[in-house]
Amino acid sequence: MATSEELRQRLRSLIESNDVVLFMKGNRAFPQCGFSASVAQILDSLLPEYATVDVLADGEIRQGIKEYSSWPTVPQLYIKGELIGGSDIVASLYATGELHKKLGFEGPP
């Protein structure tokens, strides 16, 4: 099923109106899968605030974000409108200090 233009606009708006947005299962305070929890934990260690979208709360968004990004899994992290990736990629970028740079920090302490 193709993503409707209305849903694409909703997703685009969520992504563009937040510097950092995480599409995840659950929310920052209560992740509903280990992969989402891992990314949220990494972001929590770096940022006091970021947006999350609970894909379990809206089936249309859950499927639509996969089609929008051509990325088959959730979580999906966006920084300044750019898809960064899922749990493994975020963990790898965090370990190398690249995630810090994408977020505008010098690097890991």
C-alpha cells in the first residue's frame, strides 16, 4: 500500500519541525522494544530534549514511516531532517563519536 500524500505531509512535518526525532516503539520514558530502548538511552545520554513518535499508537505512521524512508524497521532516528538509521547504526555512530558531531558536539568527552 502506497503512503498517501496526507500521511507523507504529516511525516515530513514531524521530521522537519524537530531537530532530533525518533520514531520508536513506545516513548522515551517507556520504550516497548529493546532496539528502541537502546537508541533512546543513547540519546538520553547526549540530549536533554528530543522528540519521539510512538509508532505503536498509530498503525498508519508505523507503516508509513517505513515507506517514507525506504527503511524497513523501527526505530528510525532523524537529525535535522536526515535519516540517520536504526539501532545498530546509531550505536556505531555513538561509539565512534560521529553521532556527537551530527548533533553539533565536538565529540565524546
